[in-house]
Amino acid sequence: MYKTPLAEILRPKNLNDYIGQNHLMNKGGSFRIMLDKGNIHSMILWGPPGVGKTTLALIIAQSISRNYYILSAVNSGVKDVREVIDKASKEETQPILFIDEIHRFSKSQQDSLLAAVEKGIVILIGATTENPSFEVISPLLSRCQVYILKPLDKDDLLLIASKAIEELNL
């Protein structure tokens, strides 16, 4: 029997419920300013597992009311990228393409994204646990802002646990 993972059940739905990354999220932080202005650009979210890279990408897409596509570099190839770009090119507004584990894409897979990012067909949000300077091709990296997500601290984890207890009525 399939059960929804706890992390998925508790995933924040908006920026106000997002915990951690205060250097980006607080008033005056680059993400807060970007979202308040609705001026989203292609980016790479770099940080350790479990810090909210995927959640942040979903919140960004939802907060600006854009369609979004999700690919995992673990099980997607150039064909999948091209299909998404073809769909995206037919949309009236620029959708977001989220690629989880972008560092696992080969150079040719990353090359397949370049024209769509350059032409503004998609806003790319890539998530990686690896240093993008070494794992993302230079032409693609030069068209993206890199944001470093930090490990959650003790206070963040306690707040997450408290919210989980409250939400799950434990």
C-alpha cells in the first residue's frame, strides 16, 4: 500500500510557511524582493539534501501563477527536455522548468536547455547538491543566478517539528 511521505504531507504551500534560508527569505532578502516584484529569473539552487530546494521552486512557480514543468535529471533525457521546451514555447507566459539534480545531466543534456533559457522560452530553476561551478556547463551557468541554500539550524528543525505535531494532531 502506497503511503505519502511525511515530507510531502508537510511541504509548505507558500513563502510564509517556508522555514529556513532566512538570508534569502527575510524582508530585504533577494527571494522576497524577487517574488514581491514578480521578476523571476533563471537560477540554480545549491545546497545539501533536505533544505527545501524543490519546495522553493514549487512555491516560486505557484506564487507568480505560472505553469511549471518538473524533470528529474536522474530519469530524464534530452527527449524529455525537448518535449517540455516544445510545450513551453506554445504558452502565452513563460513557464518554469524545474530540474532536480541538474548536476546529473550530461553536457549534451544541459546544452539542450541553453537555447530555451537564452530565448526566454522557460525560466530554469535547477536544484543541485553539487557545486554548480564544476557540474553545470559554463554557458548555462552564466545565464543563471546561483543561490546557496544553507543547512537548517536547530531552531528551524524545532519549528518544523512543532508544525508537524500541530498539523498531524499528535
